Amino acid sequence: MRPFEVTNRLVLGIALPMTFAYLTTPLLGIVDTAIIGQFGDAALLGGLAAGAIVFDVVFTTFNFLRAGTTGLVAQAFGRDDTLEEQAVLLRALLIAIVAGFVIVLLGPFINAGGILFIDPEPRVAEAMNAYVSVRILGAPLTLINYAILGYVLGRGEGLLGLLLQILLNGANIALSVLLGLYLGWGIAGVAWGTLGGEALSALVGFAILVRRFRQGPGVARSRVFDLPEIMRMVAMNRDIMIRSFSLLAVFALFTREGAQFGTLTLAANAVLMNFFLISSYFLDGLATAAEQLAGRAVGAHYEPAFRRSVRLTGLWGFGVALLMAGFFLLFGSDLVSLIARSPEVQAAAGIYLPWAAFISVAGVLAFQMDGVFIGATWSRDMRNMMLVSLAIYLVALYSLTAVFGNHGLWAALYVSLVARGMSLASILPRRTRQVFAS
């Protein structure tokens, strides 16, 4: 047992840097769109948006390399087992490299499948092909960065995680502006800029870790290739992947059903979902703190730290969510006007604005519990409860929208978030007793 005290300072020391790190991601998307927008060709913008959807799906599939690595490293950190920390990282890097090169080899099929699914106009498809064909070459680098970030966060090094994300997205932006705009490479230049940012971040991350590992004992190859531990990581990865796709299904169905109420309602929902997106970056920062602290407490086999990490991340989560809700209630109309210039869209969004304002409050427990369960490596429970909440969502979706229209659609999304959080919270006491019983 390695007792440690969980304090507000410790929680915020992880949550705040990672919140800022996550907030750099939408900035990147805005800059890429602005670069392509300078060419005055709607087909290029459509190709960029369609290509981004392809990579959202591809890389969501492998998001477990970040989340799973964080939980396993956090537990090894809690046990003061630095060799196992290294072994977890090396296993994750091995999976990242192999999976990354498989994605590259499958690139033409992924590209063709994306075009077939989205079914864009010929010029949009041409732009999409130019973007995907280049960016997919960086798949191994993207997955390597997932593994490195997972290791860093597992050790609670939020500031280093922030710096790596700033480097990644900052280099991406700079290179995209240089190649895409100033050198006139267009959409291919934006893709090469993304690849360059991933390469620079991976190189710097490697350099930092190699220097760190040289100062201590090296991990044996037999430990890295420990079959039971590899299978444990594979099982976690499978569970997290199923959970991620289930979550994607929730939001895809939300968009699909919103489209049934007409273009105006679809546009209003899309504008308002930005409120949830902004809130999610703050809640993700606290979820990351929950991952590291819960995992560390499980590794240290120290129940007081586990319980306090759950309590403090929950309190901070609800506090942040309430502040965000208040902010959106006060300034939501101004934000809608900034995002959408159409008076009709603004008026439609105003009708549903309260739903979007309070959605972060409904989602607090879901974000926090995800963090706790990832850190504790209870991935099977997280997968199962996600599937349960998806089933509940489907029932709510088709029953509430039939009666209340778009209001029912937003209500169903609330039901999904609350069901996800409450289902995990309901089994947390039992899991806690089992883990800390001996």
C-alpha cells in the first residue's frame, strides 16, 4: 500500500492543463476550415469536412490506446512499479505501430468506403480523396501520440500532456497555414500539415521518454511481451472500442432524427450542440483527473484516496457544469448569433437553447464515471452499462420524439447521459468493496 492524499490542488493540477489541451483541438478545426475557406471553393470545404468524418471514425476506433494506457499506467504508478509503467507504454506503442501500418495499407479501401458512405458530389469526392490519401499516412504517428499521452496522463503529468498537445496542434496549425495557404498546396497542404504536427509531437515525446528511461533500469523484453498482460490490454481495448462506437451511435442518431424535423431544426440543433462540445472539454479535463487518481488509488490499494478522488472530481464536475449552464443561459443567444447568421436558425435555436444550456449538468456523472472506471480498468462494466444506456436511449428516442418532436429528441439525449452515469454509479459501491476488500 502506498498511501497518498487526494487534494483539490492535485485534482486541478491534472484537470486544468488537460482542459486547456482539449480546448486546442477545436481551434485546429477552425484554422483548417479558415485556410480552405480562403480558396473560395465550397467543394474543398465539403471535402475537408467529409475527410474529417472519416478520421473521426478511424481514430475513435483506437482511442483505447490513450484511455487504456492511462488506467494501466496509473495503477502501476500507484504501486510504485516503474518497470510496469514502461512495459505498459511499450505494449501500447507496439499496438500503435502495428495498427497504424495496417490502417495505412487499408487506406485506399478506407477512402473508398468513406466516399461510398457519404456519397458526395464528384468535386467534393475529389477533394476528400486528396485529403484522406495524405493524412492517412500519418496513422502510425497519431496512434503513437495516443499511447504517449496515455502514459503521461497515467503518471498524473498534466502539464507535460498540455505541452505535448500544444506542440501537436500548434505545429499542425503553423504547417497547415504554410503549406496549405502560403505555398498554395490547398487541401493536400492541410493534410501534410497535420501529418507534420503528428510527426513532431511523436519525436519530442519519444525524446522526453527515452531520456527519462535512460536514468533508470530498463524493462526486460519478457515482461513487455507478457501474454496475460497483453491479453488484458487487448480485452480493455475491445471494451473501450465498443463503448466508443456506442457513444458515436447516440450522437449519429441524434443528428439523423433531427434531420427528420427539417433543415431549419437540423441547423439549430447543430449550432446548439456546440454548447455541449465546449462543456465536454471542461468535463473531459476532470474525467482525466478521475482516471489518474482512481487508477493510482487502485494500484496503491488505498481506499481512502479512491473514495476522495471520486468525491472531489464529482464536486468539481457539478460545479463546472453549473457554471457552464449559467454562462450559456446568459450569453447563449449571443453565441448562437455569432455562429449562425440566419435569423430563422437563430430563432429556432432560441426555442431549444435551455436544453443545450443544461446538458452539461445532465452529463457530469457520465463523464466522471467513465474516468473512474477507465482508471480502475473496469472496462467490461463500462462497456455493458454503455450498451444498457444505448438501449434506454433508443426507447426514449423513438417514444419521446413521436410525442414531443425536437423537444423529445433533446430529452432523449438527456436520458442517455443520465442513464450512462447512473448505471455506472449504481455498481460503483460493489466494485469498490471487491477491489479493496483484501
